[in-house]
Amino acid sequence: SELGLRWEKQRSEDLSWFVDASAFYNYFFDIIEPQFSETGTDISFGNFQDATIAGVEIGVGFQHTLGEVLLSGTWLQAEDKDGNELKYRSPLQLQCHVGFDVVDNVTVSADYRFQEQFGRIDDELVLFIPNADARVNAHVVDATVSAQVLESTTLSLVARNLLNHYYTEIMGNLAPTRSVQLKANIVMGY
């Protein structure tokens, strides 16, 4: 179940803002999770326990004729029926987006994402995967410059993980490091 509220306010022709909040609670019967076999050598997915996942999401946004700022956060509490924290769940995530128009048809934006490290993982993983228990909070910054060069064509230069922060998304695997991409979005049919 989920309960949410959204409030919007048009402050002027140039400025509007909103607040969006929701709370959720879910009870799962026989939730599917990865687990080790009895021999400890194989991983399988199975229905093994009942669990609850509850949390709160809050978002705030400001939009102006020059640009926008969006902030959001999610707090999550995921537990099995015995009150143990579920594995592989990040309890806190925060996001921030800032974007604005530099000149006609050119926009610049930056995104920041924080993800708190998993509280629990399978203890057996450290037997098979080196550094499986190495976890840190994720601090990721992306930046984009986009230009509409034709009515049907937009070119974008995107820098992912701009700060080159090292963190893991999957146990024992480094998340993508810094990369720069050139993208072309062409709308056909004009």
C-alpha cells in the first residue's frame, strides 16, 4: 500500500515549485531472493521467507524559465519476518538535478546521486568472490551539455561519474568509472 501527496504552486509566470511525498508499506509472502545451496557452491533464486519493505519518498522541485532544480530522497526499511535486514537493499538514496538553458537551444545539467552502502550481503560470498564484503557509499556526479543543432537533431556530450568515484553495484564488481559519451538524438519523419 502507498499513500502520496503532491502540492504544486505557480509563484509567477517565471517560477513554479512542487513538493511530492509518499509513504509505502508492502508485505511479501515468500519473497524471491538469491540464496546459497546446502553445499554452499551454487546460488539459486527461491521463495524463502516473508518480508516487509516500508519507506518514505520525498521530492521537491523548482522550475524557472531559465532552468530547474529537483531534489529527492528515499528512505527504506526492508526486514524479514524475524526483524533481520534484507540483503542487498540500500536504506538511503538521495538525488539532485540542476539544469538550465545557457543560450537558445543549449542546455547544461548536472546530477548527483548518493546511495548508502548495503547493510547486509550473503556472508558466504566472501568465500567465492574476492572483496565481496568491500562496500562504500556511492557519490556519483553526471554532467550533460546538449545542443539542438537542427529542428530534428540534438547533440549531447555526457560525462558519467565525473568525479571517478569507485564503488560497487554488485558484490566484487566495480561500478562504471568515469566515461564521456557523445550522443545524437535524431527524430525521423520531419
